[in-house]
Amino acid sequence: MKLLHVDASPKSENSSSRTLSRYFVDQLRARLPLLSIDYLDLAAEAPPAITELFARATYTPADERTAEMREALKVSDALCARLLGADALLFAMPMHNWTMPAAFKAFVDTIVRGGLTYVATDDGRYVGTLGGRKTLFLTTRGVDLRPGTPFVAMDALTPSLRAAFGFIGVSDPVFVDAQPMQFAHEVERAAAMRRARVELSTLAEAWGSIEPRAALSKVG
């Protein structure tokens, strides 16, 4: 199995999402000794902001793009290739202001690409090309947004991730959310981390018992 592991926290050693993502990778590797990791740190390698040239290039047929357009798409082309080359996807991030960190939003804007991560069919549908990949969104939240809590309606992160990645073919992602963290007492933070580790161990067990996909879904 080849895992694309993406961290998006701007913190380094003090990052809870990074701590948990490393824990999951260790748990998965214990079950899959031949696990291959493609690691991307968006805090160190954030995609460039979307420009007018990038936007025009994405909607210009490939054989009509200028050299300048092709250059503007190089980072996006490479990131899309890394996504498409993976068997499984791990995206770890903190919640920032109720949604995703800026670096991860830039990543999403860069990898939602017509002709690469989704295609338009002759009958007017849009079909994602990332089907068949196990996908984990691992998030840390400052407050508790679980059902029944006062802030539950403030969660803009989960639906935005489901929408963006669902459009490119990720139909059944798993969410493991450590919460509450930043705005909580130490005992609550510790409990949140324990709950997340239990969920991650269970998921690693499930992923480790599944053979890598024989073939990706293809769009005819």
C-alpha cells in the first residue's frame, strides 16, 4: 500500500494533529510492514496562491496552453499525480476559525482539476477520479463540536472536506476528530487524545487487513 500523508498544521513539535497522524502511520506500518509513505508538509511546502494565469490555464485545453500556462500548472500537476498515485490518503489538520487551515485550502484549490482529479462526461456529469482510495481526515478542534454540544452548528470543516473531496471521487472518507483541545482543561485534552488514538488504532487494524485495491475506478 502507498499512503499519501499530508500534514497541514503550522505548528511543529507542539502540533496535536501531527502527533496523531504520526501515531496512525506507526500503527498502520506495524500491520503493513511494506507500507510506502509519500509525505507532504503543507506548512513547509504550501502551494502558491491561485492566480488569474492559473485559472485561465486550467480551463484551456492542454494542447492549447502556452509555455507560461504550463509553468503555472506545474505544482498542481505534480500534486495531482501524487494523489492519483496513492492507494490511501491521510490528511491531518487543525480546525482554524471553524474550517480548514489556509495552507490546506490552497492545497484543495490546487488539486481540484478538470481532466485530472475529475472529468466531465458526455452526458453532463462530473465524475471524480479518486475513487477506490481509503481516506482519513484527522482533525483537531479547539472546542467540542460533537452532537449535543453548544458549538455543533459551527463545524464548517467537515462539510467542506466532504464536498470538495466528494467531488473528486472520495465517496466514503473516515473522520477522526480530537476535541476539545485548545479551549479545554488538560484533563479534557488528554481524554480527547485518548479517544482519537483508540479510533486510529481501530482504523489501522481495518486498513491493515484489506489488500490494496486491485485497480482504481476508471472513467470510460
